[in-house]
Amino acid sequence: MFSVAVLFGVAGNLACQRDLARAARGDASPTPEVRRVKTTPVTRTQVEHVVTALGTLAPLEQATLRVKVPGRLQSIPVDLGTTVRPGQLVAQIEPDDYRLRVQQAAAALAQARARLGLPAEGSSDRVDPEQTGLVRQARAVLEQAQVERDRFHALLDQGIISRSQFDAADAAYKVALSRYQDALEEINNRLGILAQRRSELAIAQQQLDDTAVLAPFGGVVQERLGNIGEFLAAGSPVATILKLNPLRLRVEIPEREAYQIKPNQKVRVTVEGSDKAYTGIVKRLSPALLEQNRILIIEAEVSHDGSLKPGSFARAEIVTNDRETAVTVSPRAIVTFAGIDKVLTIRDGKALERPVTLGRRTAEWVEIVKGVQVGDEVILDPGNLQTGHPVVIAD
């Protein structure tokens, strides 16, 4: 026991001597230097609640223009990238054959009008059958036959003429009546032919008009599909036109967020390769979720300055609530190390690290979901400050 005590005493003496020697050399841990810091309060900020989703930009309208009548392609004054106005000529089929058909139909119409006593030119085809020459003539004969029949009937009653003479007058009346009815039917038939000729002229004129392929809306030519001089069958494509402003953004929303989406909500859109954010509006919502993956399909319309392209992959932020509040701090107060986010506060003149859970983030603020409260002061730009380091707030 005595030897053990002696050993401990010797060891303690040696340790004490080493400490004294280290102190003499100035190796003692110095007191940390007080750091001057600036602070900012944790505040409650009005923020937007957004649903983030990915989607694809597409033209608002897309049309492949096709010829409606067969013929040889006379001209196609557009090409890749050409901007077109609504109603602008995109392609022209040779119109000569169709122009001749119009003239032929117009001549047939004029002939049909003449047979009804109408002038060759005119837009009104109204005719009173009783006023046509054919019916007036038949009616005059009928009236004369009726007068003769009535006179012969009176003479027969007086015994002046024989029954056979009256029968002849009666037969003449019946023939005149039949001819009158035939005249009315003939006029009605001519009216039907006139209507047919009018329709044939309209069809011929429509076919002539259809030799010109016009842009249905303003846009840009994506592809030229026809070549001058080739014969095209009805339905052959000549060009594809896209309407590019606004663009259509098609987005898939998960079921858990689908019920937050409403028409006319604001949408912020960004694309790869550009820092600019574009604004759009939710326009259309699918009436049902897709059963396969519980996804809601929505469409937004995004206006732009011509810099967006259909087919681009886009990130959309749909603002579902712009009156929400959140606990926020300046991004300069956040320190991240080894995957842990924290802020530093001051307690008793020393820094104190406090782990936090972050939420939404913008260039001006970061949402604090958990870790600090509104009114807490946090250190700006803490750098390598650690818990226990003495600090003083700079003026």
C-alpha cells in the first residue's frame, strides 16, 4: 500500500511540473476573442402556398392544313418559321378548272331562271306559279272551257241541245283542268330545278374558294409539306401551323394536392436554361383523376415574349393561397453542416446553436417550420461560430 501511494505521489508531482512548464511556455488555452455580430429577428411573413409540378409546354393550337379539292399545287408562299395571320394564304391549287365549273353552273342557273320568266341575273328566286306565262295560258283555257260547259249545261236543261253536245263541252272542260294542273306541276318542277342549279353554283363557287388554303389562326409555320407543281389529292397536307402565344402547359398533379387546384389560379413557370419566370393562369382541369396513377391533368396558358418554345420541359408553381403566413428568417442566418440546418442565437453573451427544420425558400426569406419562434433574434452571417463562443451585438 505504501509503495502504491508513493507511485501516485510521484506521478502527481510530475504532472504538476509539466503543467507549470507548459504555463511557463505560454501553452495554456487562451480565452476566445469576443466576436461582434449582427442579428435579425425571426418574423411572421405573408407568403404564398404553392403546389410544384413538372410539365411540358405545347402550342395553344396546332393544325396540319390540307387541301380540300384535288389539283396541281400552284404556289405555297410560306416555309419553315414563317409567321402567318388569320386568313393568310398558305397554299394555292390551280383554280382554272374550278373557275370554268363556276361559269358553267352560272349559265345553267341563268337558263333555269329564264324558263320561269326571271331575269338571268338576280339573287331572288321567288316566283308565284299563278303569274307565270304557262299557268296563265292554261288558266285562260280552263276558264273558257268552264264558261262553255256552264252554257251547254243551261241549254241542255232547256232541251235545246242534245246530251252528247253537253258531254263534249264537259270533256273539253276536264281536259283544260288537267292541262292547268299540269302547268302548275311544270312550274313547280322548274322551281325545283332552279333550286338545284342554285345549289350547284354554290358548290362550284365553294370548290373554287377551296383551291386557296388559308391559315385558320395566327401563328408560325412549323413544317412545309407540299411542293409546287405536284398533284395533290383531296386531303393532302401542305403545312403545319402552331399558335405559340400563349403556350399550353400540361401538368400532372398528385392526388394529395389535386383538390387545392382551381381554375384561374396563378402559375409561375421556369424552364431549363433560363432564370426568367413566366406567368400563366390555370385554364382547364380534368373532371376526374386517372385511375392508373391517381393523377389530375390540368392545363395552364402561359404568355411570354417569344422566348419559350413548345416541347420544353417546364417547372410550374401553382399559387393555391396567397394570404398564408409563415415564420421566416433571412437566408443569411442559416448554417448547414453535415446535412443539419441550424441558426445561432445569443444567450448570456454567448452563441447558441439551435437546429431548425426548413420549409419554403425564396431569395428574401427562408421558412422555419420548427426550431425558433417569432421574435427570437438570430445571428446574421455566423460563419464558424459555435455554441459557447462569446459574442457582442454590433451597433
